[in-house]
Amino acid sequence: MTTPESAPDQPAQPTPPQSGGSQPAGWGEPPRYGQYAPGYDAAAPPAQDQPQYGTPQTGIPQYGTPQGEQAAQYGQSQYGQYSPSSPQVPGYRPLADKPGIVPLRPLSLGELYDGAFGAVRHNPGVTLGLTAIIVVFAVAVGTLISIPLTTLFTDLFAGFFAEVGSDPALEGLGFTQDMLGVTYGSALGIGLLVSLAMPLAMGVMAIAVSDSVIGRKIPLSEAWRRVVKRAWFLIGFSLLSGLAAYLIFFLAIGIVIAAFAVDPTLGGISVLVVLAGLVVSFAWLLTRVALIPPALAVEGGGFWATCARAWKLTRGTFWRVLGIYLLTVIIMWIISNIVLVPLQFAMSFLLVTANDVGIAISYGLSSVISGGLSALFVGGVIALLYIDTRMRREGLDVQLQTAAATAAEQ
């Protein structure tokens, strides 16, 4: 018989808190997302002589295992779920897994796309209304600017046709100096204003998405006030990125011209090399700056500090960001073509008849539809991709859970 003196040491059993008394700090609180519980070592194997975490001692039926009359009943709450009969710990609140349009954890590709459409459903007044106002206003102003540009291009093509002559076949199809002037004038005027307005529209989407993630629905006035505060940052980034793209393009043209001046064979080879270099450089640059627009819209830091921080976010996730961005652009292009098919038929008819007003209107409608779809779908996905990257890199999900709990209490 084993005496108490010779009995092996038994591990001390944890003492549950007594009802009505004070509880030890941290008792009943689950580990936060992405963290281990206090004192838990994931690398160490469990000791054989010690009770496992959450495993009852011998003689007590295990959780979920039927033991005669103690079989688990249908509808019994599972681990980690709330049940009205579960013991409640004062001051403890379960963390919200999905208070808004997406779960507060690293997102899958399907959740990114579902969240982009969910943001439109959650707050259509901002996502549809405000972005439409911005795009339509830009197209209207661009149409006014295109009037003097149309006159300028018409005079240029008139001088060109007077010098080299016109082709009767082209004139029969409506390709006259007036039609070409309207086409280029409308494309340049509307395209210029839309390119300046798109950062604002995508900034609105980033602000709406960031609040919809925590289940908050901001009014239109607040969204406009917040995007106006960051408007010059968004427009400035668009101008700088466009300038960088043009510099790279003109540099590539200069390299090809210099190569042809040295040797025609070298020039032919340089064309292939430069084209490959342009594809690689634009893909790399586009990926590294993809998260800067939503960061400029949502964060409150300075311009260069925010750009540098968003640039660093893409380290280690280059291929994921590039793949999602390219797939999103392809999907948006397919949707735009499906929506624009009737308008393209009408536009073809107007081009044949060479109706100047009709051509300008068709370009304006095309810009409104394509710009609106780009701001809604691409802007929403990029905003969620920015939040997802921060959850993966910086643990933003913990902050969002706190913000969601605060927003629910208000």
C-alpha cells in the first residue's frame, strides 16, 4: 500500500473561481487572435502526467462524449460559441468575428470580392451615390473642356487633309476632319478630368469600406468631408504616378531610337528587350504602389510618410497583390464590356453619321459607366486588399475588433 509519504507528487489542479468572489486576472479570457494563451508553449510537447488543456480528469465524461444518461443533447453549444446557459464572466465580451462585410481575419480571394459587393449593399448612398456624383461631375466638366480641344484638333486635321489629301473611302465611312476632331477632343478632355476624379472616387470607396468592415454606416456628408481633407494627396499621387509612367515610356523610346541610330539589327533587338522591360517595370511599379491610394484616404499621416509605409506593406506579398490586382482588372474589363455593348452599338451608329454632339455624348456615357464600375469594383477590392494586408502584417484585426465593439456600443 502506498503511503502519503511515498506517493508520487501529483500536479496541482487549477482552482476555479468561486461564485461571488474575486477572480484571478485573466481567468476565462481566451487568447487574442494570433496569440497563445499565457504560459502556453506551442513548441513543447504535452506532458504525459499532466492533464491536457480543456480535457477533464479520469472518471469525468469528456466533452461531447455520451456517457449513459449524460449524453450530449441536440442543440448543445459548441466550444467557443455563446450559449445562454454558459457561465458568464463579468466584464468579458466575445470578440466579433464578422461585425461588418468581411470577417476580421486574413481574407481569402472570394471574401475580398464578396466584401467589395457587400460594401455597395451596406452603404449604397456613399458607394453608389457619392462616387456617381464625382464621376458624372468630372465627365460634365471634361465635356466643356473638350469643346475648345475639338476646335483645335479639327483645325489640325483640316490642315493635314489639305496637305496630303483625303481618302474617299474614309470619307464615306464618316472619317472626316470634323469627326476626328470631336473624337480626339472628347477623348482628351473627358479623359483628363476623369483621371483626376478617379482617385477621389476610389478614396470614397476606401473610406466607406473601412467603416463597413466594422459594421459602421457613415453618412454621405461625413464621407465627403473625410475625402476632401485628403483630396490633394490622392490627386497628387495620381499625377506623380502618371508622370513616372510617362518618363519610363519616353526613356524606353529614347533607348530604341539610340539603338537604331547605331545599328538596325541592334535596334530590332532593343525593341524586344525594351518591351519586356516595360512590362516588368510597370507590373512591379503598379504592385508596389497599389495600396497607397487607400492608405492616403484612410490614414491621417503625411503624404510621403504614408506612401513609404504603404510601399513597405507589399514586401513579401508581391505576387499575391499582383495576382489579385490583375484578376480584378480582368473581371472589371469583362463586366464593363458586357454593360457597354448596347452603348457601343449606338456609338458605332453615331460614328457613321458623324454627329458631333452624339459622339461627345457617347464618349461621356462610356466614361461614366467605365469609371463608375472601376471605382466601385476595383476600388472596393483594393481597399479590402489594403485592410487584409495590414491584418496579415500588422495585426490590424485586433484593432478592428475593438473598433467594432466600440461602434456597436454607440
